[in-house]
Amino acid sequence: MAERGPLAVIGFFRAAMEATVRRSRGDLTARQLAVLLTVYSGGGPHTVRGLAAELGVAKPVITRALSALERGELIRRRRDETDRRNVLVQRTVKGSVFLNDLAEAIKDAWAAAL
């Protein structure tokens, strides 16, 4: 990547996102992707309250994102048996595969940019 300015970074990001769109079976909003990445990149267990605090958004925002992610089988929600007020957010195989494909798209875009 000869130029390392903002346009080069945007071009790299665009290439990675285009590859992800071609590979995936569904589209995620930026908010849904941020929630998904937070669930998969951090330790657990994750709760709606904890995700809202970590991302700096209201709990209903997280709930809507989780509903979409759960419909796509990228996460799973279940009640915390020790504190029934909490909803735990769990990873799924399909979510892991989706993020592995995203990582491959980013790696390929990076290699092409060099």
C-alpha cells in the first residue's frame, strides 16, 4: 500500500467489506457487526446490560441488534439460571464461521493492498 492516508484505509476497508458481502448470506448493520465482534472478541459471559455499557448505547439498541443476530443464528440468548433477570449472549458455530470468513476477507484485502 504505497499511500497510507485516509483514502487508502477506506479503499482497504471497502475491499474487505465487498468480499464479505459476496461471501455471506446476509447483511449486518454496523451496529450488529459491532455487537457481534464484541461478543466474539471479549471474554464472557456477555449480558445485554454489559454489552450496552461496553458499546455506550441503550439496552433496547442491543436487544434489537441481538434479535437480528439471533435470527441469523450468529448468536444465541438464554436466561441466566443464577440470576433470571439477566440474559446471557452466547456464541454459535455459524457466528464463528461468519467471523472466520470476515477475517479471511480482511486478510485477502490487506495482502492485495500491499
